[in-house]
Amino acid sequence: MKKETIVFLMALGMTALLAGGCANKEVVKAEEKPAPTVKQEAPKAPEVVAPKAEPVTPVPEPPKMDEMQAVKAEPVKLVLETVYFDFDKSDLRKDARDVLNKNADMLIKSADKAKYRIEGNCDERGSAEYNLALGERRAKSVQQYLITLGVPADRLSIISYGKEKPAVEGHNEAAWSKNRRADFVIEK
Amino acid sequence: MKLLAILIVLLFFSASHAEEGRFAEVLASGTRQVRLAMDTPANRENLPFPEINKEMRETFLFDMNMSGTVVAFARDSAASPGGLSAGMVDFSPLLAEGYDLLVKSEYSLKGENLVLEYRLFDVINKKLLLSRRYLGTIREIRYFTHSFANEIVGVIDRAGGKGCFTSKIVYITTSSGNKEIAIMDWDGHNFRQITRNGSINLNPVFSPDGKEILFTSYKNGNPDLFRRPLSSGVDLKISSRKGLNITGSWSPDGKKIVLSLSKDGNSEIYTIDKNGDNPVRLTVNPAIDVSPVFSPDGAFIAFVSDRLGKPQIFIMNVDGGNVRRLTTLGSYNVTPAWSPRGDRIAYASMQDGFQIHTISVDGSDDRQLTASGNNENPAWSPDGRLIAYSSRQGRGEAINVMRANGEGQTRVSQGNGRATQPSWSFP
């Protein structure tokens, strides 16, 4: 083979290697901002309440051991049910009070005494500004009721998101009724 | 945006009062509108710059037609340079075409450097009314054109003062996914996002000197109130009290902020210093109290309260006394905005969707301005002639502008995402 041909083939080979190496490389722009999803910024715990979840028995059975050792019960994260509200209202319906009675029971009986944040929300109708205050009223309503049932006040904090964090997208009562809510989120 | 240009304004001929009186008569009588023609801009070196001509015309005509003071048209004319003095203009064809006013312009572009002259002529009296010469860069061509439009408006409607077209609007955009703050020229150009915290950002408001933005953000986990000087990218946290720190707005002298805080049990109206200290409580009521705004004379505060059951707009003295109800039409009235002229308040009324109304400060003469779609968060222009607002028609949401009487409803916001909660700067 001629020298020039070898050089040419080597150059071709190098180019092919480089091209192959570059083909899959994406230019990554330095992100100066965090990911634009709200969920990453808001201090939400990984355990998010599923509205339809059945209440879980808070304390598991201690495993039977051969040795007579006391085994510490694993703290189980409570699943506290969401409560819902009527349009433009913050008072607790009967079904809301039933749910909160159960939630209070679990909170009082749980071993780990974890703290929870009650998050008040509104549906998309109504003004954003007024709904920030209405969401807070709903969260407060829930907080007050739980305290009267004996849940220690220092285990409950509140926040309002107004209509900024809908649970369900949609422009009808089916969606709206699911967004007028107070969620329970565990605090770290 | 920093203005790097040297702006030299040479006033050659001041406006003659007799001629302005004639325009005021035409406007007041309502028999017909003042008609203005804008001749094709001329390039001094006779070089063709169709993009520049287009930019000047679009900017100028949009401003003048929104102002409500004239009906303005582009007039195709031989764009010969050097024809800027009254003696060199042939007014007869303009008279025949029914024009009252003529705008001629001439510019010279050397590299980036721009010299731009605008002149306003009275067609009937064949007189020069206004002349301006601007020096700067090509990037300022819209700004210079807006500036001349402001002055023309002030000549035609002297009582109402100069126009507002050099002003800016700050608003909320979802173009990066979540709600962030953005700023744009009043006509939608030069828009840019100014927060990038990935959180929920709400209710941005310009300070009276136009140099700072006040806003609420959840970026620290709680709805806190921040102040951002536009010259920096730094947010100053001015109220992070327990609960809500929301719907902040400025006193006319820029020294105080009025806002809604729920630190004492439920949302109430307070004033604080501009650095966040010295809260003074103004409302004492278990109701929801939000969205306070000062009157332009600093003597009163309008706000939203549901103390009568559903949200209505109330007015109180700046010390919290003498609370009186303003709105009586409909059962859900929110987001008051006090006209810089002091006489009227714009607000959103829930009627099926929301619609924008204005009402006299004594509670009389309520006027509905919008009728279709969902229209909220009205914001007055600094000269009190225009109102910006969020408008949702179908699936999208954008910032629209209209005249204070509801005419001329036009979308101005551009770009992706939803645009809401506008606030207008002072010029």
C-alpha cells in the first residue's frame, strides 16, 4: 500500500472514531436553576397521602424471636386521609369530621409522634389571592378540630397553597371537588 | 434595561396652545376623531432599511391607536430625505385625504449608531408642533418611538398628560413550567423572565420609582414577601412572618408597603416599612382581608374582605378607620386597582367567569368593561388611560390591554405558557 493511502486510511479511521464518540454526546447546558417542577422545591415528604387509602394499623406485631429480647417496634408512617370542602367554605362537613376522627385516633396512638403539616387548597375558580387565605382557613379549621380531639398542637402545622396546587386537572365539579381539600404531609 | 445611549433632545418649536385647543374640541365633541398620518420613514443616506421602517411604523401606530387620542394610519409616501421642515411639506394632499396631523421621520444609521428625528405637523395650519432628535443605538429605536408617541399624546390631550408607552409591565409566566416573574415593554416586546427559583411566585408589583419589584414566593417553603431591585438579580426577603405574607403593594411615596399577613390568627391588612419592619395592623376582623392598595394621594386603602359573607371591596382611611363598602353589584368582587388619576377603581367581578369593571370611588357609576372569556387582575397604566389584565379565552391565558372605557381590547403578551397578574410600571 502506498504511504499516502495508509495515512489517508488512518485519518479516516480517526475521524470515524471521533465522529462515533461525538455522535451520542449531547451538549448539556449548565442549568443555573433547579428543575422547574414545584414538587422539588416544596418541602413535601416522600409519603404523600393517597385520598382513598385505607387506614393502616399503626403498630406492627413484634416479630417472635427465640431469644427473649424486646424488639423495638418500627415506626410506621401513618397514612392520613385527605378531607374535602364545599365551594367557598372552610367549615367541616360530616364526612370530613368522620375522616378527621380517624386521623386523630391514629395520630394520638402512633408510637413515633411524627409532625404533620396540614395543607389547605382550593379549586381553580375564585381569585388566586382570596384563595390563598381561604386555603389557610381550611387548614386552620382542620388543625383546630384535631386539637380539640386531643392531638398535641405542636405536632400540627399549616400552610395554604390557595389554588396553586390542584390535585386533579379539569374544569368541572368532578375535578373541583377533589381540589377543595386539606392534605396531610409528614414533616421531616 | 440600561439605557446606554446618549439621548439628546432638541426642542425646535414648542407646541402652540391655540392649535391644541382645536384638538381638544374635536375630541370633546365626539363628532369625529383626530386623524393622524405617519409618512414612510426616510433614511438620510437614502439607504433601504425596510425592517427599520416596519419597526418604527408598527411601534408608533400600535401606541397611537391604543391611546384613544387619534386614529393613526401609515401613509405611503416618497420617503425622500431632507423634507422635515414645514416649508418643505406639501400639505394639500393630506388635507384632501382628511388628515389633521402628520408625522414625518428621518434617521441615519452608522454601524450601531442611530440618529433619529421625529416631527409632528398640524396639517390644517401647516405648522410644526413637535420636534425631537434622538441619539443612540439601533436597539433603542422602539424606545425612542414610544417616547415620541408619549409626547404626541400629551399635545393632543394636554389635560391627561403624556402617554405611557415607555413603561413596562411585570407579570407571572408559566413558560418555564411553574409560575415565575417576567417583565416586558407595555406592548409585549423585549419580554424576559427575571426569577428562576422553580417555586410558586405570585402578585409582582412595581415600586413607584419603577426600580423594584415586590412579590410573594414560596421559594423558602412559606409564602413570603420579597423585594427585587431590577438592577440586581438578588431577592431581599422583607416579610417571612408565620402564615401568609401576600398581596403586597406600595404607598405612593415608596416608603411603606401594605400587605396581608395572617401571623395574628387570620389574614389581616398591615403596613410595614419597605425593609419589612414595624408592622402596623389596620384591620381587626375574623374575616379574610387581602389585596390592599393605596389611593394615589396616600390617604386611603382599598382592599378585599369577606366580612359580609363573600368577598367585596372596601375602602378605609390609611389608619384603618372609617371602613366603608365600595362594591355592591354582584356577590364576589376582588383585586381592586386604584387609577393613578384617583377617581376610579378597577376590579374583577365574578359573573359566571370574571369580568373587569371600573367604579367611581364613591361607589357610583359602575361600568362593566369586558364581556367574554375570563378577565381578572386589572392594572392601570401610569397615565390612567389604559388597563392591563389577565384574559383567558378558551385554553390559553394572556395579558391584554384596553382603554379605560373598555375599547381596544388587544393581547400584548407574547411567548409560551400562561401570562397572568400584570402590574404596570410608572414611566
